[in-house]
Amino acid sequence: MSVPRTTVDPVPDPSTYRPAPGTIPDSPGVYRFRDSTGRVIYVGKAKNLRNRLNSYFADTWSLHARTQQMVTTAAAVDWVTVGTEVEALQLEFSWIKEFDPRFNVKYRDDKSYPFLAVTLNEEFPRLQVMRGAKRKGVRYFGPYSHAWAIRETLDLLLRVFPARTCSAGVFKRSGQIGRPCLLGYIGKCSAPCTGQVSADEHRAIVDDFCDFMAGRTDAFVRRLERDMMKASETLEFERAARLRDDIAALRRAMEKQTVVLGDGTDADVVAFAEDPLEAAVQVFHVRDGRIRGQRGWVVEKVEDLSTGDLVHHFCSQVYGDVEGEGDVPRELLVPALPEDAPALADWLSERRGSRVSLRVPQRGDKKDLMETVARNAGEVLQRHKLRRAGDLTTRSKALDEIAEALGMDTSPLRIECFDVSQIQGTDVVASMVVFEDGLPRKSEYRRFAVRGNADGSGTDDLSAMTEVMRRRFARFKARPGADAPRDEPESDVADDEADALLHGDEVPPAELPGIDPLTGKPRRFAYPPQLVVVDGGQPQVNAVAEVFAELGITDVALCGLAKRLEEVWLPGDDFPVIFPRTSEALYLLQRARDEAHRFAITFHRQRRSKRMTGSALDSIPGMGETRRKALLRHFGSLKRLAAATVEEITEVPGIGKRTAETLIATLNPPAEAQKPPAEAGAVPAGGAGKTKAGATRNRAGSSLPAPAPVRIPAAAPDNLESHE
């Protein structure tokens, strides 16, 4: 049995890339370590570059475990000097965001926290729960720990602030039929969709809501109380009762946000719980003295970081992507100040647009709240360690079992799994998913549109898998070198994370493995896997093995996971490897296979849906969604658009003369291009008597195979039609 084996690269010696004495400046700057492929693996900043970098090379074995791993993984180090520490902070943040170095402390949410968002950029702003990246023109309140907490509060406030909460589709439909939704009937929406309030009146309601959420609650409640008393004095008892209930609803909403600090306090309270390898951080967002939201992270400590260092990393990453008073607080309460506290405060002030203070609370309510946040962080770290201990043991066991069963020298730290999805040879696509250290790495996922052969063949599963493997590994085997042209068009079948498709066997210079010298980022398919898993059995594995032999790939292991019996096939073997049903290795392979299947079938459905619902305008270069909508809105249909002149088309905003001419040429092709000439002497097969399965029925009603095309003499007319 011939089993591919992986090899282990020798561990780099830090002394081989240590800068020569006297070459490192003693000024402030930012440095980065790179591995043997040129990939940035760590970014740091220092007040004195010489002292900081020399500390990495003085005594490698006395370093923190993760720092030791970093310097032995690295193969080069470079740096950039700057004038001030604020500039160093900005450059450090930019590099971490750009290169995503694997050894840096990364403050990433353990989940996506919900916000209460107000879409102020719309004519009729909408109140809604939103997650993910923040959008321009939207005001956010939060974050909250649970979405139900937002909806519960919002339901109370809609009684007082009846603003729009419906989607654009519901809003448009209600306007067309002239009837509001249920919220409009029960008084929790002012129904701007049907014109019951104007845009200005609705925006005034939204502005009051934003003021209340921003903390200006007491003044608003006092105003309602005055209105209630006036209504009572003028004998408007129904209105007074309504205002009384509104005040009660507001107070119930305010009770959900306990006052912890003095009125007007605008601060983020940050606390850490740490051990030698990890740290948990919790943040309480206090606005106008009330806790408006909470967030938390668990991060891996790359080196022997102090609490002040953790504060530095936290501030530079969490507040680096945000700007304005709504995101950067007026005051930041932390357990310890970093060495660069003045520079950090100046940098935060630039992000906010006004002064930001960085303080350690010493006594009083702020100190008590800091201790509460610290207790939360400690509980989170304890739960994380218990969960991670079991997870690490399980994943390590699974990788070791795979290596042993497949005859690999080392555990497969990077696994790539491939799957093909199609329906009878149409919309054939494939997927590649990546598991690193037993966990999915979604930024490395790729999708392929299978091209097949020029004659339409090569779209079966085996041919598609062969093509995809050749395209994926041809890049890895290509010789790095030549400069990359920057004008190579992107494929129209992949998204930002999933293009990188190859035409034939030739590798364009722009896609060579390694690091792009212009961007410093890894090129597509730059890193090889230790194990390739294909969704299929012996035929698929042998087909991929032939591609590996053709490309000379000998250091990547290969196996296939067949469905139903869950057998693992190796190239050249007559019998599969059978894992126990309770095996962690089998479970990991199944996860990779199922993830590849999900990714492939999702892409297949997208392409099929696009093909079935596509328009003739989709194929016109430069014709985006906005232009297509403008054209159809102006002309009403494709038929009217096709009959229009160039002058009429150019009346549409954004459409020039050249685009109009292209439109007319596309929608009105020449007659000979519309109907290709029939083959001489051929009669189209099939006709009215054809069944769904491609068979015809005789007079007795039985199914017979469809007849082959009939040939007639060339002198006969070529426009014969099948008989009805």
C-alpha cells in the first residue's frame, strides 16, 4: 500500500535572522515578524525598537511559551520608525488589521452582540435590532447581551415613541394598499406609510426616541407629566390617561437600566481575569450613569503581557475601527495604565473628536463597579477554560487518530476538503473548505465554477473533481518569481473570499504562491494542506491521486470519505479504512465533509437561481443593479427598452452613448445570430408525443425510446418541422 506521507520542516533558528548589531534604531517604531513564506505572523510597537527586538533574541528558552513559538516560527523581522508614539499606535493598528497576524492578541467577540439601531439615513427612519458591522448613517444603542432584551424595551417605548419598525417591503406594500400594519392599528406605529404623519413629524418622533435612549430621560418624563396635568385641567381625561400610561411605560423601561454611577457619567468600565496563557476581558458600557450594554472576549496571550499591555491591545483594537462620541466614551476606567497611557489617551481623543480620559478608579462607586466587572471576567475565564480543555483534548485526539490511520508522520494541522455539486451536468460547482488545528477557517474557503471541456463534456463528478484539484494545486506548484500584472480580471463566479480560478494549466504570474510583494499579503492558495479529503469513494480518490502524480505532489496525504457506510478510502487500496463509529477522527472528517457539501450546494443554488431569474441585461459589462433598475423603471419592460433609440436610452441618468449602443446591440442581435443554421439534412428529434423521460408513446400507449435524428438528402429543404 502506497500512502503519501507528510514531512516536517526544520525549526528556524532565531539567530539566523537576528539583525546585525547596530542596525536597529533606538527610536519609536513598529516591527513585524515574518515566517519562511513571508507571511506576517506578529506585529508589535515599541518606544525603543533596539531594546524591544533584542529582548526576543537574548535568551530564546527563557521567553514565554507562545513568544518562544513565535520567534522559532519566524524567519525574518523588519521595522518602520515613526516620530511619535501616537503614530506608532496608528501604524500598529493598521498592520494588525491588514495582515491579521496569527500570534497577535486578538479581541474578537465570542458572539455577535445585538444593537438597537435607528436608520437615520432613510426618509422615514426605522427602529430595529441589528448585528454585525456598523453602517454609515445608522445610530446605534447598546450593545445588549440578548436580542430579547432589546425587543422587550422597544415594545415598551413604542407606546410613547410610535416610530416605524417594519421592513422596506412591508412599508411599501402598506402604502400601496392604503392600510397600515397591525402596529399602526394598536397605536405602536404612527403609520407614516399611509400618510397619517408627515416625514418631518415622524422624524421628530424618532429624534425624541434617540434623546431618550441617549440618557436624556428625566427631562422627557417631566415634559409628559406637565402635558398630563394640562390635559387633566382642561378635562381631556382620555388624553391624560394615555399620558399617564406612557409615563408608566417609560419608567418601566428605565427600571431595566439600573443607575450605577452619577447622572451624566459616560464611561466604559474594563476589567481582566488572566492566567499565564489566556485572558478574559469584560466591558460594561455606562451611558448617563446607566449600564447600556456589555461585551466580552477571551484572548490568547502571545507573550508575557502585563495588565497594562492588555489594556493597550484592547484599546487599540476595539476602538480602532470606530469614531465619534457614540462609540468612544468620554472616560475609560481600566484596572491598570499602560506605559504609553498619555499617547493612548491622545489617540482615543482623536477617534472621539473630544477629550478622552484614561483612569484607574481608586474608590467609590466606580471602584465597586470595576470589581463587579472583574468578577464577571473571572467567571467567563473559568467557563472558557473548562470548555476549551475538553475541546483541545478532543481535537488533538482526532488529529492523532487520523495521522495514525493514514500513515502520516505528523498530525494534519491543515485539512482541505473538496466536494462537487450539480444537477445533471448543469451549474457544476465545487467547494474547498479548510480546517486548521481541527477548527474551520472560513476566510480560507474557496468556491470553483467548473468549466469542463470546450465540447461540453467534463462536467461529471470525476472530471469536475480532477479539474478543481489541478487548478488548486497548479498554483501551489508554480515557481514564484515574476512581477504580477495588476489588471487581471476577477472571475464572475466567486466572491471576495472565493475567486482564484485558473485557466488551463498555465499559472498567471499574479497568482504565484507566497507573498505578494506589493501588498505583503499571502497570495491565493499560498499554503499547502497536510491532508486532502474528497467527498467520495475509491473512484474520486484515484482520480485525485492521478492529478497529484501528474503535478509531482508527494508531501500531501489524500483520502476520501464515502457516504452511507462512512468508509475512508486511500489511493491504490482495494479496501477502505474503517473508523469506529465513536471515533473522534471520523467525526472530524464528517464535519469537514458536511461543511464542504453545505458550501458547495449553497453556491450551486446561487448560480442556478441567478441563471433561472437572470435578465438579458446581466451579461452587459458595466450594467450594475442600480443601472438595471433605472432602465426598467424608465421604460417599463425589456421589450420597450429593446425598441428604444440611443437618444432615448441616454435620457436615463447614468447611461452614456456607448452603453446605450451596447444595450441595443445585445437586445437586438442580428437575425443570423439569433438562430444558428441547422445541420444540413437533420430533423430535430422529439416532438409532441415526447414524454418527460425523453420517450415517445405509440398508439397503444406504451413507452418506446425516442427515435434517433433522421437524415434526409441534402437537396431537401432544411426547415422541416416535427409532426404534431
